[in-house]
Amino acid sequence: MAELRYRWLSETSDEPLTVERAEFVSHFINWARENTSTHRCLVLTRTATATATVIGMAWLAVLPRVPSPRALHRTSGDLQCVYVIPEERNTGLGGHLIDAILSTAQTLGLERVTVHSSPRAIPAYARHGFEPSPRLLHSHLAP
């Protein structure tokens, strides 16, 4: 997944990457280990030989919410890093990842799942039930 994430950012970023691949992969692996309680990763694989190759991924960040008198235990999710390698795109695989994440969220009892999408991917999310919300706002903070 670290390699896919690096590849994705290499493909889509207009700005140069500031971290070398090996350093990023090492950091990503450690991050994934440290965040197993809050982040679920689903992968797509293609088996052409005896070994499987990861060709896509999607992450679900599970976030606790403030309790309410209607529900003491509340969680929501954020769909993150949906990526399918270019050679496998436009085949419905991204949609399978989105559906699998939503199924996982349903199983976990999440109230809602949000996604921050690139303009290009908005139609894909809309086909799988995501819709704009006038009540969901965000603010970009300076680093």
C-alpha cells in the first residue's frame, strides 16, 4: 500500500515530492502499524502467476463521535486514498472498493461515511450513493 500511495502522488502531484520513496515506504509501514485501531485498509489483487499483485486500495478511517442522548456510542468514517493502478482503471474496480468500504462501515455500525474527492472522482462516488451536503463544511489550515 505504501508503494501504491507513493505512485499515486507521483502521478497526480504538480509539486515535487519532498520525501524519497524508501523513506516514505518505511514511514508509511510504521504509520499503518500504529493506526490499525482507527484505519482499515482494503486491497484489490490480481493473480497472474503464483503470486498476487496489489492493484488497488481504499482506506476507511473510523472516528469516534461525541456521545448524544440518542446514542451513547457513535462513530463515523472517512473514505480515504481510493486508488487503482492506471492499467486497471475504468473497469469498475474502484467502484468495488467503494462498495466494500461502505459494506465495512455498515458492519461496523458507522453513522455516515464522508469522502474528500478529486473533481475527476466525484461521479464515481455519486454512483455509489455519496451526495453533497450543505451542512458538511471544512477549513484549510496553514501548515
